[in-house]
Amino acid sequence: MSALTHVTMPQPEAADDRAAVLGILEAAYGPGVLRGEVLDWLYELNPVGPAARVVGSTELGDRVSFAAAVPQRWAHADGRTPTIGLVVNIAISPDGRGRGGTGGLLRQLMEAGRERGWDSVWGAANDLSVGGLLKLPEYSLFRQMDTYLLPPGRRADRAEVTRLSATPGRWLLTSEAESGFELLEPAPRWGFAQRWQPDTLAWRLSRPGQRYALYQGPDASVVALRRRVAGLPVCVVAKILPHRGVTQVRAETLIDAVRSAERCVAAVYVGWNSRVRAPANRVPRRFLPSGLNVGGFDTSNGTWGWDVETYELLEGDQL
């Protein structure tokens, strides 16, 4: 079998292009996993800009693989403000497998990112996928994402939290939200962190089919959502947003308060944050179905040096 040919898809997306994309995604992930309204939100409504989309075709012209990346605003403590393309979908239908599909898609995404002025293309890959990525010379593994579990039980030092909104995507666009957003620390300490602003956070928390909650504590605000695991409610902490002037947030007391407010039996936190003292109960990777790893493809010819100080679930596309 010959290798696939990869090209960047034109924008705006034509109707037959969307049909082809949905067909590839359904062949790879199963029907209904990614609905059209989710793709509209993900690819078109991001306030930073539209997604870059690439497709792979066979020698007969059949489109059998697809990848997309969305732009994010990031910042460094030294004042640099790169644009990062986050890989959100990679899908290869059965007819396209074994033909260099993943590497070709990612290289084409890098080229599409360069054309848009992006400085890098990043993503979080599970343990099953990262081995193949490490074979690509352009790829660098930044760090593994640790997973922490907070079991049930009331802590004596539980923080006090206030639920700001059960629909934070809409609330963040109101005048009432302005004072709450002003509380947040805007600058990284020593490396790179995503620049969460009202428009980008509102968009991120408006994902169709997800129900996020936004809480405010004494030292930080928290984005969380409930998931059921083995029939039990579990609180997933997607993002911790430290307040101005706070050098270290005690994660356990804050997460326990949010877990209790969400009426969950346990809480899970994944990732790292330079201003957050991680919980004590880190889950060994051998007990995880597949851990997450953050890495990327540098499109700046090695001039940046990606020292990432904060990366949590909300940075990626896992939720």
C-alpha cells in the first residue's frame, strides 16, 4: 500500500468536506461520539481563531484520515505571547491504517500552523500513542500528567467555596463576571501558561454536552464537573485558577470543598500547576488504564524552549 497524501482543508468548510470529516471520525471512534454541533463549537467558534484541519487521501482520492488543531493564547513570564495549536482530533479509518497516517497528519498540521503564524503544535497523548510520536524527530515530550485521587471523608481544614454559576460559559460573558475574573492571577511565574481571558474561558466552558461548574475559593477559582464512575458520582477538577498574589494554593483543602459541594464521593485532579501544591494521593501510573503525556512539535525552529509551568485537563481536549 502506498503512503497517504496529506493536504490542508480549505476554509470555510464545504458541506462535502464536513460529511467526509464526520465519516472518518465515525469510522475511527464510532457513530455519535462527535456530533456536528460539537465540531461547529470546536472548529469555528473559538475566539482565538478557526481550527486548522488536514486530511489524508489514498491514491484513488478516498479521504481516510483527518486531524485538527485549535489555536490557544499562551504567555511566558518573560513577556512572550506565543500562539499554540492544540491537537484536538486525530482519526484514521481502517482503510488508512498502516500507511504513515499519524506522522503525515501531524507534519501537515505543523505546516498549516506555520502558515497561520502559530509557534508550536501541542497535544496530550495517552501511553499507547506516545511511543509512536517519540519516533518522529520533530516531536518533544514535555512531561507526563500526574493523576491525583481524593477519597471520601471530611477534612477539618476544608476551604469555603462559593458556586458562581452552573452555566459558567454564559455567566462569564456578563458584567457580573468581570469582578470575579479580575481576581485571577494573569501572569506565569517562570515559564509558559495559557492566557485564560473572559472570551476564551467562556468559549471553553460552553462545550455542547458538558456541564461545568465554576467555584470561587479563598485563594483560587475552580472549574469542575461531575462524572459517574462505576455508578458513583466523581468530581473531576478540570482547572485551578489561582487568585492574584497567591504563590501557592493548597489543592487538597480546595478540591475537597468542591467535591463536597458537587455531592461526589471522590475527586480527581490531573496535571500540574506551578502555583498549586499537588494533593498527596498520586495514583501510580501502573494503576491507570492509560496515562496522559504532554508534548509538541516546534514550528519556531527551536527558538522558544517550551518550559511549561501549568497544564491541566482544561488546557487539553480531554473534557
